[in-house]
Amino acid sequence: MKNLIRAAAFLKPYTWQVAATLATLLTITGLNLLVPRIIQNVIDDGLLGGDTSYLIRSALLLLTLGLGSALLGLGNRYVSEWIAAHVGYDLRNRMYDHIQYLPFAYHDHAQSGQLISRCIEDVRAIEKFAGSSIAELVRFVLLTIGILAVMVSTNARLAVIALLPMIPLILMTGSFGAKIGKLFFAVDAAVGEVSNRLQENVTGVQVVRAFAREKYEIERFEAANMDVFRKWVKVIDEWAKIMPTTNWLTALGTILILYFGGQMVMDGTLTIGAVVAFNAYILMMAEPAQALTGLVNAGGEAAAGAQRVFEVLDTEPAIKSGEEAVVLSTLKGEVEFRNVSLKYQDEKVPSLTDINLSVTPNQIVALIGQTGSGKTSLVNLIPRFYDATEGAVLVDGHDAREVNLTSLRRQIGIVLQTSLLFSDTIRANIAYGRPDASEDEIVAAAKAAQAHEFITGFPNGYDTIVGERGVTLSGGQRQRVAIARALLMDPRVLILDDSLSSVDTQTEKLIQAALDTLMEGRTTFVIAHRLSTVRRADMILVMDKGRIVERGAHAELLARDGLYREIHDLQLMQRDEFSEELRRIEPVLSEKPAHENTIIANRSNSG
């Protein structure tokens, strides 16, 4: 309930519309309460008195009241649904905006399918309740108060008798509401799991096909879907228990009125018209009373949805700009790590330990080491994707935690290991960081990244729409577009996280030649596995188990008998072994079709 009350805060911008809805509901309730009274007068005065003109006037009055109530009801329904649609719109925007600023650590553990379900399904439940359900609930409350007042003023004794069945109905509804909220929370979680399974399958469709795991994925989805079904059955079971009882209690109220009211008529203490009016009031209240369980059902679903929504909204971004954050002007590009350690959430072993590093402006720093040695973790601290657990990362002498995030990240160009492109034009993807960039600037960045040639080879050129996550482009093409996107930012600090891993040897040489020029005048961090990529760096950092175990230039590190020398010799040995294998099968190659020889030659170059 507290989460529903919190969700009600989203009604605040629409105070006038809410007030209009309440006024309309109050008017409709008043018109409806007049109908049984008019029927009572028709019976007692018109029929028993034989006044035909009274009957005609009453009929015209009832017709007018019915028409007015219908028109007001139509307007009320429109306004209430208008409010609900705007609440849903605002809530979805708030959710999406908030998710944009949640740190990487949150997304490391959150399931994207669950987030999608919360933004769509849970918000939809709140939106539905904020519309017709709340209007029906308010209508029921106003109608109940009005009927109680009229019935008690007419005959208090019969009113108490007629309303006795409402007491267990209210108690049952309250108990139902307490149960249904928990059940709907379980349903929403199960629906989120289905959404997550679907999202994983769609994004990983190539892997599923490659390993022929279609049947396995179908079984996984069926299991998650069955879980939703079983939890829904529990909701339906609770619903099935209460609905017949609600109908029976409503009918019991009518029986009590006819029995005790009939005796009062025979005793002369009540008129026939009053008994008919009493019965009309009970029947009038029966419809919303029977719908009350439905409203509680909708409220339970909305409460569960609100709980899941506010679980996200209540997650404070751990990484954000402080109120007194320093807005950085143009960076010089000086980066320093002072006694930095990093331990990710739920991990026992630190990913970085006691890192001390000073990088001067315009220096090229290469990081090399085995997978999991901490290379990416180190560079992720510069743009504050994560915050150091211990120590500090300084940019131009400022602690990164004390500067404005936007002013910091806009001066850092990043090409991640896995390049993500959006389902948009190639032009829009390149200009993602600078949407105001001119056409000439976009083309210049593409040429520098060796992407212009293949882009202009498409029928629509830069207006070519790439598929979701850029799947319509090859790995090398995606990587070159991502490099162009980073270069267009003209960053003072450039981070290349193994950005040449998805390109062939020839393309790597072309991009490397462009990068050699573009790295001039900016501080660059290069993560790579190939020594050919890092040997020209001003400083090479060799990392192992989260520590910098060696540092220096290529020639200097080769002269030492350390880990860098081991990696160098291993790669050299692997290349020599492949060359020897290639020489052994040369006689066979001469008999192969030309296109197969080309494939093997390319493998040799990439090695």
C-alpha cells in the first residue's frame, strides 16, 4: 500500500484533472441516488394516487437523469484514462532516465529482461489502476456513503439489517487484498524472468544456432513460462474463492430487505415504495460491491508493480557528480593512479591492487597481460565507470570523484572490446557523441578510421541503417565505425580496449597507421594482446593478477627476463610453428582451389 501511495505522487501535475474527475463522480453519484427516490414517489404517489401526469413527469425526469449521467460518465472515463496514460508516460520516462545514470556495478548484476519488464509490464499495472480502477473505487466509496445516508434517514432499522452482509464482504475483501499483492509480486517476477529468457535468446541467436541448442532453449523458455502459468493459477484460485461468496452476500441483502421490509409494510410502518427504493439502493451498491474484489485485484497488481518499480528508482546512482563538482575545461591529458585498489561487488579477490602510475600528457600507454589480469578494470577507472575501492585516480591533478562526470567523459574517447552500434544510420552512430557534428567532420572521422571506403560501398552510404547491435556489419566494420565515433569526439584522452581484435591484419595496419597520427596530441591507453600493436608505445605496462609487474619500453622489457619476454617468445614461437606447418603443406596447397589458398594465407598473416 505504501508503494501505491508513493505512486500517487505522479498525479500531482494533474491536480485540476483529478479535481474535475472527483467533481464529476460526485455529480454522477448524486444523480444516481435520486433515481430510487423518484421510483419510491412514483409508486407511493403516482400509482397509488392514480396521477397519470405524475407518472409522465417522473418518466421524463428519469430519462433526463439517465442521459445526464451517461454524458458525465463518458467525460469522466475520458479524463480518468487521460490521467492514467500521462501517469504511465511520466513513470516510464522516470524509470528510463534513472536507469541511464545507474552505475556499471548495478548493470553487472541486473538482468536486462527484468528491467524491461519493470519498465513496461509493472508500469502498465500502475497505469491501469490509476485510470478506471481508482475512478471505480472512488465511485464505490461515494455511492456507499450516499446510500447509507439515504437509507438511514428513511428507516435506520431496515438500513442496519440490509447492510449486515456488507460487514463480512468488507472483511473478506481486506483479507483478499493482503494475499493478492504478494501473489502478483511473484507473478511479475516470473514475467520478468520470461522477458529475460526471451531477450537472451534473441541477442544470442547466433550462438544458439551454432551449437544446435534450439531444443534446450525452448525447454528453458517453457519452464519459465510454466512458472508464470502456475503463479497465475494461484491468483485465479484466490479470485474463484471470493467471487461466489460476494455474489451470495449481495443477494442476501436483497432477501433481508424483502423479508423485514415486507413485515414493516404489513405493519404500516413503511410504504411499498420505500421497500422498492431500499432494494434499488442495495442493487445499486451490489454492482460496485461485486466489482470491489476486482478493484482489490487490480490494486494488488499495481502495488506489486509499484514495489518493483520503486526498487529501481530507490537505487541511488553510486557514481554521480557532487553538488560542488569541478567542471573541467579542456584537459591536458595528465592521468595518475595513487595507491589504487579495486574490488568488485560480491568478489572476494580484488581486481586491482596497489596501482601506482603517472602518465604525462600525450603519452601512449599500452597494457598487456593475460585475460583477467586487470587491464580493462584499470582503464575503466579513468572515466569513472567504477570508483576505486582504495586510493585515487587523478585527471589533470583533480580527483576523478570530485569532478563533473559529463565534463570528464566528454573529453575521453572510448572504443570498447565489443563495439555496440545502435539500430540507426551509420552517420548517426558515428555522430553519437557529437550529434551536432557536420557532414565533413563525420566523413573525416570515418576516413581516419579506414571506414569511409566500405561505407560508401553501400547503396545508401552513410544513411545505411545498421541492424540491432550492428549485426548487419562485419566485426571489422563495426569496430571501424566505433573508432570513428570515438575520434569524432576529438578526445584529450583516448582508450582503445583491444579495439583491433576484430579486424584482419591488413585492416589493422591501415587503422594503426591512422591512429599513429591521431594519437599525437592526446593521452592514449591501448589494451592489446598482440605485441605488434603495443611495441611502439611510450610505456608498456605488463599486468598480472591485478598488479603492474613490469613497465617500460618494448626494447627495455625485452632485455629483461620477465613476463613480457615470455609473452613475446610465446607469440613468436606460435608464429614460427604455424609458418613451419604452412611450409609442410605447400605441395598440397598448390592443388587446392584459389579461394581456399587465400583463406589459409590470411590465417598466416593474422598469426
